[in-house]
Amino acid sequence: MAAQQSGELVMYELRAREAWSQRDYRTARLLAAAAVELGAHTEDHHAWWNMTFLQAECLREEGSLEESLRCAEALEESSLTLESEALSARVHTLAAVCQQGLGHLEQAVNNASMAVKSASVVADSPELQIEAHHALIAALAESDRLDEAWSTCLDLSTHITPAIHTQTAGKAHWVIGNVAFMRHQVGDGIRFHGLAAEQLTPNNDLELWAHFNRASAALRLTAGVVDAETLECIERAEIASSIVGGTERDQLQLSLTRAHWLFLTGQLNAAVERLRPICAEGSALSRQTEGEANLLLAQSLSARGEELEAFAHFETSEQCFDDAGAPDRAAHVRDIVADIRS
């Protein structure tokens, strides 16, 4: 009987990982859940840990961030995690990514900091270090702590060597470029995103390539780079997204990036038409992204002379940034409103 259950467990694990590799996250999650239950029953603690983590990753990819975070928090208490810095780094990195997506930026920074600390003592683990640094940089940047984020970028760059996987290197260059754009170091942003574009290809991972192009366009627009290359990034992301699909959040973020382009190129009516449904579905976004969407809609409405509705969205935007723990951006909204009223 024990041998039969052990065989079933191995089968579930293999099938779950195969489904994950095919990006069939729902199937992978269900198979992982079955493996978790069987692992607990047979007291195979390693299988239980690995499949719980895979289940959490699937939930994250499906956009169920609160459920993914609950899985990560359960793993934090596991004796296997407490005894392993490598497992601790993986769990805290996952928790940080979920918390950032939920708009809990202070907790995201704390978890990512713990991940970096744990990863730093694991020998021969450059990819573990890069993933942890990536999570910390993203959380710091979203929290308006750009100097700390850039310092962490410089630390991250020391881990990018020819020995690491090109896709991992691409993600590292991607996040460094993000912070450079946010610090208005446009030349550095373009350079690092150029390196990322060489390493992240649609043949290797079409979904990741779509995310990169969308994010690159968004950061370029935020930095005021409104050129043909920015438009190409948006169009590549839209084409890739039409093939791979993605979560509701992915689709809203991509639509928000297109709306930002429309606003900056003076196509105000089209921008408002696109932004209204995005703001109406704002609860599907992180609080900080919901703040960005409402700010952009408010600016578009104000530019059309519709001040009353604009002020309502400015107020919503400020509240979203305050809730997310991004005080500098909340203050920026207040400054814009003060300028308009004066």
C-alpha cells in the first residue's frame, strides 16, 4: 500500500511539473494539490513542501495573489523552511511578489529583504540571489525608495555573469532598467532594457516577452520617452498577449499602457474611453497601479476641461497611493491638483 501511494505521489508530481512547463497553471495547481494531500498523508515532507510551493506559484500566475500568499505563509512555518536558507529565500521572494501585487509595499520590502539575506549565505546560488534582489528592487521602487532600489541594483549587477541562464540575466537587466527609468536616467534605462531585449526572446518564453515589452513601454512613457521604439514595445506586447492570453490583471495593465500612450500623444478622447473601464475594474489591479490609472484618467479629463469628474479621480488616485504605501506619489497628485486650482 505504501509503495502504491509513493508511486501515485511521484506520478502527481511529474504530471504537475509537466503542466507547469506547458503553462497550464490550473491543471498544474490541481495536480499539485492532490500531491500535497498525498504527501501529507504519507508524511513525505519534501514532496509536500515542493508541491505546496508549486501550488502557490500557480496561484500567483493565475492572479490569485491572496491564496498564493497564504500558501507561502504556510511554508514559512515549515520545519524544512526554517532549516534551509535556500528554501527560506524562495518562500520570502514569493511572498514579496504577492504582497507587491496586492499593494502591501512595506510588507513586500520586508519579505524581499529577508529573501536577499537568506540567499546571500547559500553557496553557488546566483539565480536564487537574482530572484531575491529582483523582488526587493521592485518593492523598493514601487515604494518610491528609488535611491535604495538603485543601490540594490548595483549589488544585483555583481551577480550577473556569463554562467547564469540568459533568461535570468534578462530579468535582472530588465529590473535595473526599470529603476533607471524611474530615476529619469533615460540613457541607462534604454541600455539595460536593450540588454534585456537581447536575452528575453519570444521563442524562449512568449508570455515573459509580452510582460517585458509591456513593462518597458510603461517605464519609457513614465520617463517621457514617446518615440517609435516605445510604440513598438506596446505593439509587440499586444500581439504576444493576443496569443498567450493572460490574467485579467495582465490585460488591464496592457490596456493602461496603451492609454498612457494615447494621453501623451494628445489622443484624449481615445484615452478616456480606454481608461474609464480600467478604473471601473480597478480592484483587479494592485492599489498602486489603480492609483496610476485614476491619475491618468483625471489628467485626461482635466485636459478636456471636465474638472469635476477629474477631481474625483485625482482623489481616488491619492487614496490608492496612500493605501499602497507610496507617499511621494500621493504628494505628487496633491501638487497636480493644487496647480490646477491655482
